[in-house]
Amino acid sequence: MSGTQSANRPVVDGKIWWYIPIIFIVGWWVYDLHFQWRALVEYRYGWLVVMLAGYLVWERWHNIPPDDQPASLWLCFLLVLLGTPFVLASDLSRQGIANSPAASFALSIGCVLYLAANILYLRGWKTMRFFLFPLFFVFLAVPLPTIIWEPVILGLQRAIVTLNVEMLSLVGIPAAQHANVIQLPHCVVGVDEACSGIRSLQSSIMASLFIGYLTLARTGTRLAFFVAGVFVALTGNFLRSFYLSLTAHKRGIEALHGAHDTAGWSILIFTVVSLIAIAWLAGKCEKSLAAGASK
């Protein structure tokens, strides 16, 4: 019965009012997230993510599959039902506790389910798959709940401290690890949340996904480029923290204030140049593979 209903219902034409619910849901989603972007330093790039996602939608808009078939009304209704508990939980948490990352994360899941229901009702599965990447790309700007965020930060901090202690020992500098602190002969260097590398990791993930999606054609190449972007971010942050540890050992803890910004900008340049170079090499590899396959 549902298959008959969807077969008799034509794909919606381009009239703007059919897309008003989608525009409303996206606006509601972004409006909620912008409070988190203002409060959390690590997510202040949220507007950039939304603009890049908007560009991806615009770039694909004129190539929407013309032969799509709307999904069953019952399936769309089921997606709305599945999304509603997340939206209600988000609102109850916001009213009873606080406007927390967990509340925004729950609302984001609900909004994605609502958007999927609308897209499937208006267009169908082909269009849904066509815009799946831009839709989930927005999740880069969705703050992770504390129960997920804190273990990630703690893991990055401890990994950076462990690597620094090992490398310092290899170059002949006595160092010991105490939780997230590096004990040097004349001072201690702490690795706080800002120094964990989470911001450079977030930026690198965003850049590698966006650049890979636009410039690379093969799924395998895109995945390899994404892994390379994560590796570049982690390597850059390790080099930064190691340089700061050496500076503190040789010139004292007071010297970190002047070296901190210099190291940060240097690693940013290192990350950008590395991603551009890797993207260029990946593109060359794809062209070589395509040329070899055509022979």
C-alpha cells in the first residue's frame, strides 16, 4: 500500500513554499547551536561550518537526480516520530537544567530526522543520498556531550604528555609524567585543554573532509586524505608542545608566554601547507589511476 502511495505521488517541483519546513528546521537548528558557539571556544568556527555546508548544497543543487521517487508517507511519519523524543528531551533539559551541549546534540539528532523526513517526502531516496554529506558535515559544529568530550580531551592530553616525555628523554633531558604535567629538571609544563590539540584536530578534520569531498572523486582516496589530515594535526600539535617543552627547559617557564603564539601560528602554517600538498598528491594519484584504467 505504501509503495502505491509513493508511486502515485509525483516529485515536488521547484516552488519555494514546498521547502519552507526545511528552511524552518535548518534555521531552528542553527539558532540553537549558535548559543553553544558563543559559549564554547572550541566551537567558535561553527558559522564557518554552516557556510561551507551551504556551499556544498548550492554546488550540488543543479544536479539533483531528476528521476527520483518520493518515499512512503508512513516512513516519513515514522522518522518524525523518531525525532520528536530527541527534540522533547532537548527542550526539557534546557528548561530544567541548562542549555548544555548534550541538549544541543539531542536537538541536532531530532532536526536531522525531521530534515530526512521532509527530503524523502518531497523528493526521495536518491536526493537524500545526494545531500547526505552536507547534512552530516554540519555535525562538525555540533558540540559533543560532556560524557564524550571529556574522555577525548583527557586522552589527547595524556598522549601528548607521554610522547613529550619519551622524546625529551631520547634527547637527553630528564622528564617525568604526572597526569597532564611534564616534570622537567627546573620547572613543570602543564598540558591544559587548549594545548591538547583538539582545536587543530577539529580544524584539520573540517578541512580534510571539505577539500576531499570537492577535489577528490574516489571514496578510498577521500578516506586516505581524511586519515592524513588527522595525522598532520596530531603531528603538528606534538611538534608544538615539544618545542614549548624545550623552550621551558632551556629558558625557563617565563619564556613560554612569548613562544606560545609563535609556535601556534607556525603549526597552523605547517598544517595548511601539508593539507594542500597532500590534496595535490592525492589528486595526481587519482588522475594516474584513471589514466591507467582507461588504457
